[in-house]
Amino acid sequence: MLNEKSQFKKALLNPKAPAIKIIIFSSLITGLIFAFLLDLAFGSVDIPLNEVIKILLGKEPEKVTWTNIILKFRLPKALTATLAGAALGVSGLQMQTLFKNPLAGPFVLGISSGASLGVALVVLTASATTPTLLADLGIISDFGLVIAASLGAASVLGMMLVVSRRVQDTMTLLILGLLFGYATSAIVSILLQFSSKERIQSYIMWTFGSFAGVTWRQLVILIPVILLSLLAAVLQSKSLNALLLGESYARSLGLTVQKNRFSIITSASILAGAITAFCGPIAFLGVAIPHLCRSLFNTSDHRILIPSVTMMGAILALFADLFSQLAVSQMVLPLNAVTALIGTPVVTWVILRRNSQKSFPS
């Protein structure tokens, strides 16, 4: 027991002084505000930052058209990017702790593929004839997409959790996650064969990932769903810290492991599923962001990691969205391509680092 306690303290060790932590948190807050404003200011039409702030404060800008650009198009997109980065980062953090696997994440373990299957079952089998994926679906159907995507994500996550209790090897678990992802993709491919050309094209465009397609009506659904799930993750901080050392240690702290595991699976699935439903399967952010925050704060304490991952995820998602619009003139790059460029170096670094030391306590 003493050895477990010493391991637990080591896992949560944070040698940085409180003043340094405050500086880092302040920098993250400042960076989030700056990234949010930049995402509003730049695009096909550049708007000065001071004019963006005027519009957000309800004042009259130099050009009336700028108000429409900001409020009708860019503000919903920036809010969606903020929510998506936060949700995927926290979901990845929960999965990495739950599986005690530093490479776990919504995309890597096939969770995003499960959510995509849920969306495909709703969209590709629907009787609507509109060529736009979500344009004419009512608010009830928006809820249906979130539920379907979350159930799809939870199904794959549940299977991975069952497998992880019998397979201890990290790489084997990742391979199985990829196989689950391929299996769900195969089902989607079969559904595509029986769908109309318009729906096939819309679905393929959706798989590229984008924050731009979410409307204010859909944000009415997305914002409370994500905020409530993030709040649930914050309340799970103690459970997640205990689970770093396994179920026996968690039970010694008086936690009901089964109940807490179900709670973590539910919130992680909703976070990944809701974002996938509206934005498409966004790759790599869920894997990369938790590692960046662990290195930044030098801690595994979820009381620190969850808020920092929330902000870091939002910042990277906003910059990814900005880069996808500005990298090539007169063209918007697929968001998944940009997030892959961000996430691949981080994942590579994690794999190489594991050759010399363990990332999680055993």
C-alpha cells in the first residue's frame, strides 16, 4: 500500500511553483482569446481586429457587411472550433487515463469511426432528398444525430474497454482499435453503396471535417451538450486521478469503480460523438493535446489537466481552422489534413519517448 501511495504521489507530482502555474494558465487564457479573435478576423475577407471587437460589443463597424460576416458565418464557426478542440482534448485525456494508454484517443481507438457509423445510419438511411447533409434537419433530428453518434462512439469504446482488460500490450490494443475502426468503416461503405449520389457526396465532404457547417440552430444543441459533458469530466477529476494506479487503488479510496468507469465512458462518448456528428471525424487532436498539457505542467493531476486541456484544445482547433483557410489562396484545406499535421509529430514523440520511459504508472 505504501508503494502504491508513493507511485500515486509520483504520478501527480507537479514541481512547478504556483506562480509559474498561474503564469501558464494566464498565457493559455490570453492565447485562447487571441486565437478566437484571429479566427474571426481572417478569411476570404480580412477584418481589422479593432473592428471585430466593435462588432462583438454591439457597436457599428466601418462597413456594415462586416457585421454580417462576423455574426452569421465566422462567430458560429469560431464557437464550434472552440467547443470541438476542448471536447476532443478532454475526451482523449479521459480515454488515456481509462485505458492507461498514452496513445488512446477518439480517432486512434476507432471511437470517431463508431460515431461516424452512428451518423451514417441516420443520414444515409434517411428519406430526405436534400443534397446538404444537415441543412434541412430539424432540431429533433439534430438531437438524433448527437444521440446516434454518441451511441456509436460508446459502442466502440465499450468493446475496447472489454478488450483492454484482457490485452495488456499497448500496441496490440492500438491494432485492435484500428481493426474496430476498419470494421465500422466497412459498414459505412456498404451503406454508401445503397445511398443516392447526393448523399454520398455530402457524406464524403463531411468526413473531411469542418467547423463551418454548424449553424446557430445547431449550436443551441451543441453548446449545452458539450458544456454539461465538460462539467461531468471536471467532477470526475478525483476518479481519474485514482484510476491512474488501477482499480484496486481506486477501491481503497472508496470509489465505485464500475460506476465511475461507466460515467467516464458516457461523458467521453458524448464529447467525441457530439463533435463528430456536427463537424466530422476530427483526427489526432484528442491524442496530442493531453500530452502537450502534461509536458507543459509536468503533472498528471486531472484537476490541472482538464482545464488546461480544454483551453489548449480550443487554441489548437482555432489555429487549425485558421490555417485551413489561409494556407492556400482561394481554397479551404480539409481540416483533417491540418490536424494530422499537428498531431502526427506529437504522437511520434510519444512513441519514441516510451522507448526510454513509461508515460503512465503501472
